[in-house]
Amino acid sequence: MSDTTAGVALVSGGSRGLGQTLVTRLLAEGWQVATFSRTAGDFVEQTLKAEPDRFFWTEADLLRPETVRAAGKAAIDRFGRIDLLVNNAGVLEQGLFVTMPPRRAEDLVTANLTSPVVLAQVAARSMVASGGGQIINISSVNAVRGYRGVAAYSAAKAGLDGLTHSLARELGPAGIRVNTVVPGFFDSDMTEGVGPEYRERIQRRTPLGRLGDRAEVADAVLFLASPRAGFVTGQRLVIDGGITC
Amino acid sequence: MLSNTLTDTRTTDVQATVVQEIVAILDEDTVDELGELTADTELSALGLNSLAFARLIIKLERALGVDPFSQGGDFVALRTVGALAGAYEQALSARTEA
Ligand SMILES: NC(=O)c1ccc[n+]([C@@H]2O[C@H](COP(=O)([O-])OP(=O)(O)OC[C@H]3O[C@@H](n4cnc5c(N)ncnc54)[C@H](OP(=O)(O)O)[C@@H]3O)[C@@H](O)[C@H]2O)c1
């Protein structure tokens, strides 16, 4: 890491939702932050103006892993290395598995598993060369418990857990920590379309009796990224108000 | 640092870079023990584990702009420092021709 900043973070999907919160918080903590999404949006435009030296955005689509690889490389070109990767961007589409168009099921796996794997490889190569770093994969409670209508998404998210465990073993000796954050249901554009009935059901089943907040998930990510979690690797940190307990 | 007779300047450069990057990832004791690295130095004598070897390949890609093993080429088959440098020379000339 350079002397002037906390390090270089690459957060996928930093234009909205949890990614936006992470970009804001990481910048506030002194990181240089690179991100990508399909569209820039207001937050990205404003942050590019406010932090021209420490913030970088490029366009990439999780459905096209080669664009994701290019975005990772562009971040390295811009800031010289990656010290922290947060595989945050994800795509959720609900629907009965048996009637889902086969192409759609494949797309969900490409977006939620193949692209994060590709990005992890780009980042890990940079971290191996620079002598350390960390990867945090954002999974979902859907990968822990079964839920109807999200089979392909859950399969991909559970795949991310496998990535975390194996990479933690393989890259630990290179000083790279790899962990998963497992959020429960929190409000964002992703969950906007979820009806009030379903929302209430989730709240009822959650021991803490409410939905989560993006800031609470971001807290867990920032903890894992901090030296306070210096001896934590290969683990899953579940932030779900207890719904999976 | 290579003691073989080298004629082509680019060859010299590539081999020198390979040697330089190897020395950079070895600890001082190993460098002292091995003495001068030559094209004939056995890669196995470097005592690199697989992760350290991966680190070398990544750093060489940065230094030379090519990765001869990105398409799954077999570096396990390479026995010497000279052979490793040769793989980079080949990859560089393949890129120039392309
Ligand atoms: N919200 C929840 O309740 C919940 C629960 C469990 C887990 N999660 C996980 O938490 C993470 C963040 O979720 P969120 O709710 O913050 O999501 P979100 O509000 O939908 O934001 C997703 C971000 O990813 C980008 N993105 C979406 N599709 C993309 C694509 N095809 N290619 C490139 N970028 C794309 C979006 O930008 P563009 O649209 O401009 O591309 C945006 O920046 C995801 O991995 C999600 O699976 C969320």
C-alpha cells in the first residue's frame, strides 16, 4: 500500500445500492476506489467530479465476463494495483425454475458466479504480485437456506462461498485474506419489486423483527477489510437479523 | 548476470529481466547460496513453491508484457532459467509476428 492512502479498492456495482454505500464509506476512510456497472448514474457522475484523483468508474456488464476482466485491468492501470476486491454486483431475477427460459438460468450463473470468479482472478494476480490483499464476496442468505423462485441465483451465490473457501487456502500463504459477507434482505433497487406481503413474512421470520439496512452490511464488509479482522480468512459473516439461525 | 554467450540484444534483455525478477523474489540467503544465476541454473534449485513461482510469472508478465503460460502452457516442463527466458522470448516474437 502507498503511504498516502489506505489502499486501492475495487468494488463491483458501485453505482447504486450496497455498492454505492461501500464506495462512499471506503472513500471516506481514505481508499482509492475503482468501480464498474452498466450505467454510471448520478452518484457516479457526482463522485467523479468530487474525487477525480481517488475515484474511477468504467462500464462493464456481468453478463459479459470479458468486459468485467477488462474493468479489473482498467482499475489496475489507473491505480497501479488492487488491495481489496469486493465482489458486490449481483443480478436477481425471481421465477419458477422449471419455467425459466434456459438462457436466463445460464445468465444468472454467469452474472453472479462466472464474472466474480474472473474478477477475483484479475485481483488475486495483482495481490500476489504486490504481496497481499483481500477479497470479500457478497453472497446471500439464499445460499444458506432454500427459498422458492431463486434456484439459479442461489446456486451461483453458493458457488461464491466455495470460491471463498478454496481461495482462502490457496492464497493465505501469499498474505491474501478471502471472506464472504452474507446479507439478509435489505432495501435496495434489487428488492424494490418485492411485494409487501413477502416483506412482512420476512420480517416475521427474522428474530430481530425488521429488514436490514445497507449500512449494516457495509459495516461488516469494512470490518473484514480492516486490520481488526487481520486473522480472519475463509469465513462467512452472516448479517441477516438472525433469519438463518 | 548470465554467463552464457548471448548475441541477440533482446535475448540478453529478456534473460536479464528473468534473472532480475527471480532474484527479487528469493530471500537473501538463497541468493547468497546460489551465487550467480546462469542460463543453466536449474529452476528446482531456486526452491520456489508453486505460489512463489506464480508470483514470478505475474511479475514477469508486468515486466515483459507477455505471459507464455496464459493459454495453459506447461511451465512445469521447463527445467532451467534459460528455458524459462526462452519461453518469454518465444512469446514476445510470436506477438511481434501476430
Ligand atoms: N438487496 C438485498 O436484499 C440483498 C440480499 C442478499 C444479498 N444481496 C446481494 O448484495 C449485493 C448488492 O445488492 P444490491 O441490493 O445493492 O443491488 P442493486 O441495488 O441492484 O445494485 C446492484 C449494483 O450492481 C450493478 N449491476 C447490476 N447488474 C449488473 C450487470 N449486469 N453488470 C454490471 N453491473 C451490474 C448495478 O448497476 P447497473 O444496473 O448500472 O449495472 C448496481 O451498481 C448483490 O450481490 C446482491 O446479490 C442483496
